[in-house]
Amino acid sequence: MLKSDWKDMREFLDYITERGECVHIKEEVDPEWEVNGITREALQNMGPAIVFDKIKGADFPLVTGMIANDKRFLWAFGLDKWSDFNEEWVRRTKQLIPPKIVASGPCQEVFIEGKDIDVNKICNVKWHEYDAGPFPGTLSVSITKDPDTGLQNAGIYRMGTLAPNRLGWGAPEYTHGRQHYIKYERLGKPMPMAVITGYDPIVEIVSCTRTGPGVDEFHLAGALRGEPLEMVKCKTIDIEVPATSEFVFEGYIYPGSREPEGGFGEYTGYYGETRINPVFEITAITHRHNPIYLGTREQWYPSESALAVGRSSQAEAYKVLKTLVPGLLDLRCDVTYEAIAKIDKLFKGHPQQVIDAIWGSTYARYKHVIVVDKDIDIWDYDRVHWALSTRVLADRDVNILPRRAGQWLDPAIPLREKGWQSGLGIDATMPWEEYEFWGEKAPLTVDDPATVQKVRDKWGEKLNKIIDNK
Ligand SMILES: Cc1cc2nc3c(=O)[nH]c(=O)nc-3n(C[C@H](O)[C@H](O)[C@H](O)COP(=O)(O)O)c2cc1C
Ligand SMILES: [Mn+2]
């Protein structure tokens, strides 16, 4: 069961619906507050994906939370547990697979331009109480082309409505999309951009994966799918988009374009402030017949951002780190902003080398790094916390790295200092080598398996009954 070559979003929605993980709300709902409240309750309770069939004022249904719990996210890859995930990602992405360009695709069944463009009719949802207004762009993927290399980039950046054909573009300078725009601005040229939504879950996942520069996320998608993604050329701009997308917005960002955008409730669990951001001008829209819009409520874990950005970027980081440091067994990264590395400790200073590698070579900027020994289950925070409490001596094991580039939405940083962060690296491995050198020991109380075996042999089923208290 390793299916990941979803033909489109609809195939995946059918798959999760059959398994009780997607429901429809047929009643009309209010985009000002009702989608906010319902999606929040669904996320907080790890509930199903929800399709809102009728939103007041909008012409199309909206699906939310498509891969917002662990089960559905893993299903996108045909997997069922996290401990397999990083290795599977590495295995599948050894060789990237470029897309197949096809002559036509369902995403272009309907064409809209000029005065007929009105994003308010497509998605008008205010996801959080104090958002500046509707944000159709939560799971909207911005696709741009590097003017030097012709390589495409795909990234998800927040987009709020400024006018029926204009959306703010929340891509800060450290993102690849913005770096393309910086190049176009230097050339004094408008940047063509396509914004898509309503795609198969692998497209969502690669679009929020933090990769190194110069990686076309759709090549990564091909590798994860095990076969090329089919793409078509846009109608009015020189950009290729996944052929089965539900919606494609085509347009431009002009040099020097800047307007206030936001605030907006963010993946950190706090509101992100208003920013002066570039504006995307929509010149055409294409969509499928009976299209379904895709969005999500951003919030703290549990949420779609935590999984889609967190786990995918974790896997890319794991892949890069394996080539740099020995003994890395697993990695668990939280999108806000922690990496936990499990290692087979081989030498003094090994954990510090891992901490440096995570700070220096990953693109997600994990400001907090914890390194644990191979006996710690990193998928269980209780075990990690136990290691922190029993293996760390602060003046010996805590490393602080001052003044590094951080995330613009980190709420620990006040407005004036935004963009900076400092690193906290904790070596939570036991200094076994010191113990051994001096002939000392710190035996674990669970390290006498012979006793357990003896008890099991003598008590058998009776012991199970006692433990289960039945
Ligand atoms: C729902 C959602 C919203 C996001 N919004 C933003 C955003 O507003 N700005 C941002 O920089 N990243 C945002 N991200 C994360 C980026 O998609 C991610 O960092 C990705 O790697 C960016 O692509 P790039 O590395 O090609 O620039 C969002 C992710 C998700 C799932
Ligand atoms: Mn990128």
C-alpha cells in the first residue's frame, strides 16, 4: 500500500471520504465567522476534512483540512507511521522526476478574463476573527520562473484580497518566490505568476517543503509520486501548472508594487502583523467544470501547516543532514521552530556537530535543536523530556548561537527585531564515554530483561490479567 500517484484532488477526496475522513456541510454557512469556528473545532479535535458545499456569497464549494491530521497526511504517501516517513522520502527522492508537459488539461475547461474576474465569488472566507479581510490564499501555490535559469519554483504564501482582481503576496525575502521577484525588479520587468489551488496532496506538500535553492518543486513531486506530474502551459503567461488543478489564477507582479497586507492569523498560533507586500494582479482565471476551492485555517498544531510544512521540511532536512553527519537515525521537526535529532553517538562532540549541521545546512531555520541518544523514541515527547531532565547539565550541554536569520512570523521577536533569531542547541545525550572512562555507571532501571522474562515465564496470562486489571 504505497499509493501516492493521485491523479487529482478529487481522487484523494474520494479516498479519504470512503475511509470516513471527509464530510460535507450542505447548509449555507457565513464566510465571516462560521467557517472559522467550524474549521477550528474540526482541527482542534483532529476531525475530518470538511467540504463546505455552500458559502454565502461564493459560487463554489470549499474543501478545508484535506491533510490536516497525521493519518490523512501519511495516506498521501501510502504510509501509516511516522517512523517510516523520513527514510521513505529519502528513498523516493534520490532521483528527481521532471514533469510531463501535456497539450491540454481539465484546469483550463473554463476561461475568465477582464471584468468577469472576481475573487470574492471564488473564495471570500475570513479564517480568523481579526484578519484584515478574506484570505483566499491559504493553500494557494505561487508558481514563478527564474528569469536566469528558466527553472520554476512553487511556494505557498498567504494572499489576502485587496480588490476583485488583486491579492497581497506574503512572500518574505528569504523565500524562493520572492527571490525570483527581486530578480525581475532588478530587470525592471513585471513577473508573470500563476497561482493554483485544488490539487493532489503531493502538490500541496512539495509546495511547502523548504528545499535548497534551484529545486523545482514539481520535479520533487514527480519523485514522490513515482511518475511525472502532468502539467500544461498557462493560457496567457509562460508558466506551467499541474494539469488537474481546480483553479489557476494567471497574472503579474509589477516592479516596485507594494501595499499594506494583513494582519492574518498564522501557523504560529498568533496573528502576523500587517506587512508592506507586493501585489499580484490577476489577468485571467481558468478552472475545471464544477471546481472545488482548497483552503485551510492556519493555526497552531493540530493544523495543516504544522504537517504540510513541518513534516515535509523535516524530511528534506533529514536527507541533507545524512550526507553531512554520521550516526543520524531520525529527525522530528516542528514548524515552530524545533528540531529533535536522534543519533547513534560515536564520539565526543558528535551532538554538537549535529547541532551545527542543522543550523548551517537546513532551510527551515530551526532555532531550537535537541539531540538525543538512540534509545529515545523521538515520536514520544515524554521520552524526549525525560532525556532533557536526566541527561542535560546546562553549563555543559546548552549552546547558544546569537543573531542569525530567523522567521518573519516568530512571535518571540518584537516588531523592530523581526527577521532575527538566536539558536538554542541542547546536547541531551548521556556522556556515556565519560562514565566509561572512569569506570562508572548509570544503569537504567529497565535494563534487566532476564527478570522480566522470569516473571513472564512463571506468571504467564495471569500477569496480563493483573496488568489489564480485568
Ligand atoms: C497554509 C500555509 C500558508 C503559508 N503561508 C506562508 C506565508 O505567508 N509566507 C511564507 O513565507 N511561507 C508560508 N508558508 C510556508 C511556505 O509555503 C514554505 O516555507 C515553502 O517552502 C515556501 O516555498 P519556497 O521555499 O520555494 O519559497 C505557508 C504554508 C502553508 C501550508
Ligand atoms: Mn522553492
